[in-house]
Amino acid sequence: MSSPTHEKLKDISSLTSKLLRKNFGRGPESCYAFASNHFLVFYIRGFLSPMESILIKSGSADKVDISRSIVMKSILAQLKGILELEFKQDIECFYHDWNYPQNTGMITAMFESELKTDTNHAGESSADVNRLIDEVDRISILVQKKPEKTKVFQISPKLYIVKRDGILVQIEKALIQKGYDQELIVTKDELEKSYFHRDGRFDEIFQQEVADILIDWNVDKDNSVMCFVLK
């Protein structure tokens, strides 16, 4: 028998799919919601339009990123009120990212307080949390600098969130002040993800194959959320 939280997550997933369809002209093939701790995470599959596929094949993924970010602002503004009403908690911020080669994506809402749910999605953890933090910090150093704080949250048996605080270097902060935050995020997206996918020893740490790594940044708050999805 489904719990009230399970039914709520199903309804919210369906609503989010409809919002994506309404604003983008097409919806995802699937959208699953998971909630634990301060986080509500949507994992999305099959959400590339034919036009976006052509742009990506022609080397214009940056244009897809920028156009999606504009549309997502409108969607997240609508989603914020709905989720805050449903969970009776304020949302601190949203994160979203897309893996175009795998045609997957994530939307993550971080609430100000811990969510009250009647289910525990997080099963027995297969990850060595300290090793995971060390590995995320190691790769962060290769690209920019060691985060001031790195925390791991197991959202479900197959989904982990890693939150990094204090990640921006001085030149990045200067670019943000001059209004180049969008260009900075697009560049960080390409650079950071290439390092995390290529150089990370995450399969070994999780003792399972990692199917997806999705990353987004909040440059105003100087933090980042990473979503690890296991096979």
C-alpha cells in the first residue's frame, strides 16, 4: 500500500512533467521525485526536442543551455509556490542540470528546513562518505579550489546529493560582479563535468556503476549541488 508521501511525490512528478510540457512544448518520457533531508530531487529522462538535438549535434550545446535556463526560471517560479504549499516549508533555492548525451536531467529543490516525510528512501548506504567527500574535493581542486565545506546526503538507495559551499575563486567572483555569471556557469558546466566524469573514482567509492553525474551552481550563494545517480 502506497504511503501519503509516495502518492504526493507521484502527483508532484506528474505536475512537473505537465509544467515542462506546457513551457517547452514537449514533456519528458519520465520524471521521478525523491525526497529526503532538505532536498526534493526530480530525475528526468527523455527530454530533448528535435531542434535541441540538431543544435547539440552541430556543437551548439551552449545555446541549448542558455535557452533552457531562461525557460526554467519561469517553471521554477511556478513550482516554488506549489512545493512550498505541499510541504509547508520554504524553498531556499533550486538547482537544475541536463546530461544531453544521455538525455537525462535533474531539478533539485533545497528547502530551508528538513522535510517531514513518512517514508525513508535512503537504504543501506554502499558509499564511503568520507572517501566520496575527499574525491569530490580532489577534483574540485583540479578545476578551481577546495570547497570550504562538502556534505553528502543519501536521498534514495540509488541517488546521492553532494553539496559544496565556498567554491568560487576571486576571478570568478569578479566576472559575476561584471554580469558574466551565465557565461561563467556554461564554462564551469563543461569543464567541471568533464573532470568529474573522466577522472573521478566514483564507481569504486559507491561499489556500483555511476549512471549519471549532474551538477549546478548558485553563484550568488557561492555553492553547488551535485547529483550522483547509480545504476
